[in-house]
Amino acid sequence: MQKMLRFLFYIVVVGYAGITLGPFIWSIITSLKPTSELNTFAVNIKHLTLDNYKMIITKFPFLRWFINSAIVAAIVTFGNMLFNSMAGYALARINFPGKNFLFLLVLALMMIPGQVVMVPTYILLSKLGWVNTYMGLTIPFLTSNFGIFLMRQFFLTIPRELEEAATIDGMSRFGIFFKIVLPLAKPALATQFIFMFTGNWNSFLWPSLLTSTSDMYTLPVGLNSFYGQYYQFWNQVMAGAILLTLPTIVIFLIFQRYFVRGIATTGLK
Amino acid sequence: MGTKMAMRKRYLYEALTGYAFMLPFIASISIFLIGPLIYAFIISFKEFSFLNPGASRWIGFENYIKLFSDPTFKRALLNTTLYSLGVVPTQLIIALILALIVNSDIKGKTFFRVAYYIPTVTSTVAVSVIFLYLFKADGLVNALLAKFGIQGPTWFYDVRFALPSIMMMAIWSSVGNYMVIFLAGLQDIPSELYEAAEVDGANKFQRFFKITLPMLRPIVFFNLVMSLIGTFQVFDQAYVVSRGTGGPLDATMTVVLYIYRTGFRDFNMGYASAMAFVLFVIILILTLIQRRLFKEETY
């Protein structure tokens, strides 16, 4: 009986991994298939080819979209890591009038769906001439209330004694923040990095609103428009999907060992 | 006297440092959140088009009144509600089961954790095209079903199956997120509790219902709120799958997709803003109700 249960348990465990990984495996295989073999489920290993990737990069602007996404995600992620950490630290450690109000604001504004400000933000950005520019795709997204909350919770767990010792040694708040506090925050920073990078890299609603010409598309917007025109070429669509998916998976694999710890220590729950 | 001055100076310096650290946040939310929020509230009482701002005019509550007789909005609200009702509980139950699995002493724990989480880091657009491919009329899924003698539907293009298909896709791609948060919560439960229960002769199920679940209560609350907020804002999948139309026959029209179409295709921006505020109020009320139900919440 016990053995039976154990066996069933492992079927569930492995089976669910099949459900999560299966679609990726099938789309990778498809992305390597020549168009002539698209209609069959059989896979002829000898015929697998990287041609579809070559095709979407040389004949279609996937490389440009990839670079756009990389630039935007890099700026937004870096801005969030810095600004959210700064704000989170101030809310956790520094005394100033209005601190509680600002913290409440962080929490309250988290509840507002971004769609509420979609129209005015679009009008504002178009008045600034920032629609269809890198400025428009990055500047409005440089801080995140969720990220600030996450960092504050983490900084509360760092023992005060470390900072007090540094104050006695004559270090300024800025020095303490950059030299002592941030290096201690690696799990929280890694967690934030994963959230911010994947969130921005995968973002679709805002970039599709804020870009109007193909040369400014980010990868998700580009893939969607490519799919709209060439949906019968599933091998190339899948190559595009894999190109879009790969960077976030690689980054997650690199930082995942910090991830659960980061979430646990930030009290994000 | 001197020390008092020095203390005041230090206090002032401390406060200024605090504001300096907060400045990017304050600037960002003022310009890109609070300002637009006020503006959106104002134009929700106007007939307003971005293309011709000069022709905008006050119409009072007309936009809000119109909502209740707009069949597409009603349909979008119904779809979004069904979507949320289907996705939230299913996703949280699966997430909890998976968290319990990867928290137990199985072989290859890290592998399974990563495998279960990977859909979460994947772009909704990539997931949408991958699922459109897997679930197309003559795709892999229907071919497998045919092996069991089942004639599969056309999933995303069938009026009855389109919304459930998007729900299934959403569950698949976001379960990992909630799993990780449950996992962090599980690891926080002191092992002494389980040891004491074991001494008292409690079996696995008793331990789960008497220790694990009550201890996880705040995390269940957090996940429930996050999942609810997320599901009411569904857009990407519906947009990609229906090519922005909400079709077939409005079967995949969601509130946010309708806001997007009204605001940026029909340029009826006052009406779109009114809809967005109704959505906001719905999310707010649902969150407050849950807070009531759970009483001792986390934050």
C-alpha cells in the first residue's frame, strides 16, 4: 500500500513536469523542423535545422526587436534595482516626516490596475514626443511599488548593529547603503532582478500601446505581429517564441538558487 | 546648547537623506501614476477623444450610466468574472499541492522546482502562440485525443471552448508563482510543531489540516488577493489569441481588452477611463471582502 502510494506520488511529480516542460520541448522541435515536414508529427532527426532561426533573424526584424527588448529591459531593470532599493531602505531605516504616509502610498498604489492610467499616460507621453521612443518605453517604468515593498521587508531583517558600527566609524548614509547594506541584500536583489527583468522583458500591453513602427517594437510585440501575418509557418513562429523565451529562462536558471530564499527572507507573503 | 544644535542638524540631515532616497519614487508616481489617475478621473466624466481634445465636453455620469446598458461591457465583465472564478481556485490548489511536493524529501527536488516554475518566467505572448500551435484543430493535443477516439474541438476558435482554453493556459503559466510563495511559507513553519504532533500520534492528513493550513493562512490570503487582482486584469492572452478582437463572438472579450479597444481603436477615451475606474472599484471591493473574511491579514 505504502509502495503503491509512493509510486502514484512519483507519477504525479513527473507527470506535472511533463505538462510544464512538454510544450517547450514540442515547440523547440517544431522550430528546428523544415517547412516540408510541418504537417507530420514524426521527427526526422537528420532533417532538423537552424534555418528557421536564420530566416527570422535575416529576413525579418527579430534581431532588431531582440535588441530593443534588451535595451529597454536593461534600463528598466537597473533603474528598479537602484530606485526600489533606495526607497525600500529609506522606508525601513531612515527617520523623516511623512514616512508612514509614503509607505501607505506604496501599498495603496499597488492595488491600482495599470489600465486605469493607460489613457492619460499615453496622452502625456505623446505630448512629450516620447511615443515610439526608448524614453517612452523606459522612463515611466523605473520604479515599482511591489519592488519597494519587497526591499523594505528585506531591509527590516538586517541587524541594525552593522549600520550603527559604520556610523560610529564616520560613514555617511549613502556610504552605509552602498557599501554595507546592498552587499548584504543579495538574495533580495536577485529576487527583485528576476521579477523586474522577466516582468519587463515579457511586457506586452504597454509596449504595444507605446510603439507604432516595427523598428521600435519589443520582442513580444514583434512576435505577435509576425504571428498575425505568418501564422501558417509554425516552425518560424516557434523559433520566434523560443527566442523570446530563452533569455528569461537562462536568467532564472542562473539566479534561481537565491530565489526561494529571497522570497522567504523578504517576508513576501 | 551646542549638542542640541548638533542633534537638530543631524536630524535635519537624516530627514533630507530620507527624502533624497525617496525622490525617484516620489517623482515617478507623481508624474506617471497620481497625475494620470486624477486626469483619468476627470475625463471619465467627459466625452473625450485624444484625436480632437478641443471637442471634449462634460457629460457628467453619462459614461458610467452607459456602461450598464453596454452589452459588450456586460459580456466582458461576465467573461472576466468566469475567468477569475475558474482560474483563482484551480491555480491556488495546484500551486499548494506542488509546493507540498517540492517541499517534501523527493529526489531531484531542485529540478522539479525549476521545471514547475519555468512557465511563470515565459512571456504570455510566447505561451499564447505555443498553445495556439499545440491546440490547433490538427495539432498535437487533438492528435493525442484522437488516439483515444475523442474528436477534439477547435479550442481557441470555438465559442464554447475559447474562454476555458485561455483559462487553462493562464493556470499553466502562473501556477509556479504561487507555488514559490507557498513554498517560502511552508519553510517558515517551525518543524517543532510537526514533531510535537507526531509524538501525539497525528497522521499526515491531520498534520496538514491542523498545522500546515492554519499556519499558511496569511499566505493563502496574500496569494488569493494577488491571483484575483491578476485575473481581473487579464489582457495579453485574450489579445494574442483573438488578434485583438475578443472573438469568436466576444467569447474572449475581457474588461481590459475592451478598455484597450475603446480607448485606442475607437479613441473613445472618456468612456474607456470610466470603465477602468469601474474595474478598479471591483478589484478594491473584492480585496476588502477577502480582508474581512481572513481578518488577521498580513499587511
